[in-house]
Amino acid sequence: MSNNKASAEERSVSGPERRRWERLPLWIPVFVRGTDEQGRRFLDFTSTLNVRAGGILLAIRRSLRPSSELSVEVPAAPVPASFGLRNALSLLKGDVLRVQHCGDGFIVALSFASPLATAQP
């Protein structure tokens, strides 16, 4: 059975798919800045679990309030200007949608303020 068919069957059982963008299972090391549940500002080094144009799923060691704002920075080596990547994204901002306790940490769903990419005709 193909993955597309399984996905369609899963959607019909659990309801219609609400996501607008496909999730990519990418574990990317990132720095996360924000304010925790106690109102303290923090900077953590963590990892994404998956990425999509509209947001990311993060593994993090602290609990956060839903709707709190976070900034996520992807560490990257300097790239020569001749590569034409001056506008490459390395700082992403968004709001916490959901926080789920998981073992010693938390899984955080973050929705970006604006999508990473839009379809070009």
C-alpha cells in the first residue's frame, strides 16, 4: 500500500487533514529564544523534529505557554556573497500553538508569523 493511500485512509478515519503544507521529518539543531511559563527569558539549544512552510515541531526542555512568541535561529556557517544567498532564512518567528509533555521534556508546535515559502506559478 502506498504512503499516499495510507495517508488518505488515516485522514478519513481521523477527519479531514487541516495542514496546508507537508511535514518534512528534519532534525535541525536550532537556538530558541522566548519567555517560559514563569515569565523568565531564555535561550536554549535544541532540535526541530519536523518542518513545514507554516511552522515547526520542536523538542525542548522547558514548558511554554500556548500563544507565547518564540524566535528560532538556525546556526549556519558564513556563505560567500557570490553564492547569492543573502536572503536565506536563519531567524524564524512564530507563536506556540501546542505544548505536550514528553519524557524529560516537551514537544512544542510553533506556527510561523508568515509561511517560509509560497507556491510560484
